[in-house]
Amino acid sequence: MGEMTLVFTPTASFLASPMGSQDMPASQRDEALKDMKRNPLFVAQHADDPKFAFSAGVSEKIGEV
């Protein structure tokens, strides 16, 4: 089928392939943005940014903590 390129931003997204370009559904764009934010490189780039909080797994209360 050839090379495919996905382009997504918070406001727009599309798919480009040898067969042409087409808009990506908003639900697919939203999922792609979520996936990007789970990427280890993204996490490493924002590790010192106070606007971001990262956690692995679930949290639970044990005693008073």
C-alpha cells in the first residue's frame, strides 16, 4: 500500500498516503494525542516541567499515606 504519514495537532489531523490525503476522525486524533503523551521520550522531555505529573500504575491509600 506504500508509505503512510499521520499528522495530528490538538485542532486538526489527517492521513497522507500514495492514494491521497484524508481527514482523520476526531476520536482517532484524540487517541493518537493520548498515545503520544505516554511515549517514554515525551515523558523524559517533560520530567522537570512542573505543569506535568506522571505516575505508573494505580495509587492506593495505605494507613495515612
